[in-house]
Amino acid sequence: MSLALATDDRSQAADAAARLHGLPSARLARVALAYAQPALDALAEAGLAPAALRLEPPLSTPLPDPLPALHYMALLEAAAAQGAGEDLGLRVGARMRTASFVAYGHVVLSSPDFSAAMAQTQRYEGLAHDLGRSELQVEDGQAHYLWHCPWLLRQPGRQVCESVMAGIFVFVRWLAQRPLPLQALAFPHPAPSPAARARLDDFFGVAVQFGAPVTRACFDARLLAEPIPSADASLLPLLQQHAEALLSARQTGLHGLHSLPPSGVSPPAEPLGEQVRRQIAERLAQDGARMAEVAQALGLSPRTLQRRLAALGTPFQALLDGVRRELAQRYVADPALSLTEIAFLLGYAEQSSFTHAFKAWFGLPPQAARRRG
């Protein structure tokens, strides 16, 4: 069998495994730049620029948001081999914070217990990345967390597996506000050097195993019922509503991308105005829909973004108001959302500010619009 045929077979097998676990194909799989940021920070500390790494194809500058998932995996492997150290994945995972998990990190934060948090993770994991998908199995008092990464069928992925598990471990420990012991942990890749293996054992508090069929962590199932101290039951429905809106937009986008030209034919670039609108919509409820934050997500300086939008005749404030107006109309039509919740989702500090804006847009206050149906 030729190398080209073998590579094609691996690609087809990976896409088939991806479908099995509810992931998009490799061509459509993405990683949010917020999730990739800890890796970019670790590379910067090591003096490595993503564009300077020997990748094929090379990463563009500025980095797109989101990143292609396979490019992100290759980035980690190349950086580890080119000076960032073989335990790069572990260090990247240790940097993960709530914001790294995009909107679903806040949903998990407000979940009542770890069983609910796991269910939210399975529902919204794709908002942060398409690197893999989570599964939970409970049997005889033991919980088995499995992380399925189909892309390992076509390219190396030691760093991404270790970074994902380290990130989850850090986040769970922070949620519980105490260490939660593992009973076992295993990775699919071969054992690293003795020094790297010792660092993994010390970090996870267990003798890590290697060469497993799938990334797997085992722990006492009773921990699933442990409450999350920071949970806010009043916020959970609101945060879920926001995550559902993002998930719907993501899935709609994926359906549209299925009609893109085949690999090797570049699709037309998304217009800058649409990129900004998408970034605004994703950041409103996190109070991050500001010029500086959006510019950073697009790899631009605020001045450059402002200049380019001015050239298009679409200033940032007009785009922000437009997104808020569209979402306000949709949210007010949903009786499950209170006006206070809608104001939060749209990034207003006070309900009165939202009411004033709504009346300016539609000529009547939101309460009257809701009564009209």
C-alpha cells in the first residue's frame, strides 16, 4: 500500500470515528482561540512564535479564531519538539481557567454537583474545541471518564491528550475547592522519558499508565454527587440559554460549511463585518464585547480594527448595536427569559439601560412588545 493510500485510509477512519462521537469532520473541526490561548502563552514563554514553527501547512498570521483542530494539535507537537519541552501539554493544561472553556465553563461553574457538570460538559464541549469528546461510564461504584480523540488515528497527539486531562484536572480541583483523588489515569501514547513520567505522576497524584486504547481517568463514583460550592442555581438557566444559542449558531455554521469547496480550494474569506458581529455575539454575556477584546480575538490592534471598519462604513458601535437589536428581538419573544436575564445576556449592567435601548429601536418598551406577542 502506498503512503498516499495509507494516509487517505487513516483520514477516512478518523472522520468515521469522529462521526461516531458527534464530532465534525477533520476539515471542519475547530478550536476556539480562547481555549488555545494557554498554549500560545506557554509558547511565548519558551520564545517560540507559532508562525515560526515548521508546520505543513504553515499557520497564518494573525492566527484565525477559531483554529483548525488538527493545526492546533500539530502546533503543540511541533512546539514540544522544537524547544518548548516534552511536558508542554502538561504545562498548557495547568494554565487552563474558566474562560478557556468559553461559554460552557460558566455553565459548569453554576452546576449543582459534578454529575450535572459532567452532563453540561458533554452537551457544550464543542463550544471550546473539536479535539475530542467526553464520555462517562459508572460501574460498581467506580466512575470512568473517557476522552475520545479520533484525530489520533491520523497524527500524533500526546501533547493534546495530556493538556486536555491536565486542564480538566485543574478545573475540577478548582470547582471542588479541594483535591479530588484519581484512582487511575491512562493515555493512548507510549510512555515518555522517566523524568516526564515522574512529572505526570506527581501532577495527577497517581502512577500514570500508557498505551491504553483511549484516554481514561477513574475515580470514586461517589464524587459525582459532591456539590460544587460556587454553584449559583439562579444563574444556571440563563447561562444554559446563552450556551444553547452559541451551540445553535455553531451547528448552523457547520451545516453551511458542508457545502464549502473540497480541500485544496480556498473558500471566500468571511467579511470583516461578519467576523466582528460573530465575536460580539459570543462575548456579550461575558461583558467582553468591547473593541479591544474583539480586536485581540481577530489578531488585530484596536486601531487597525477601527480603521478597517471605518473604511467599510460600519463602525464598531453600529455593529454592536445591531447585534444587540437582533438578539433583543429574539430574546423578548422567549417567555422563559425575564427582562433582567435578557439585559444580562445583552451585556447591559442594568435592566433600565436595556429598556431604554429597546424603546429606541422598536418604539415601545420590551414589556409592551412581549404583551403584543
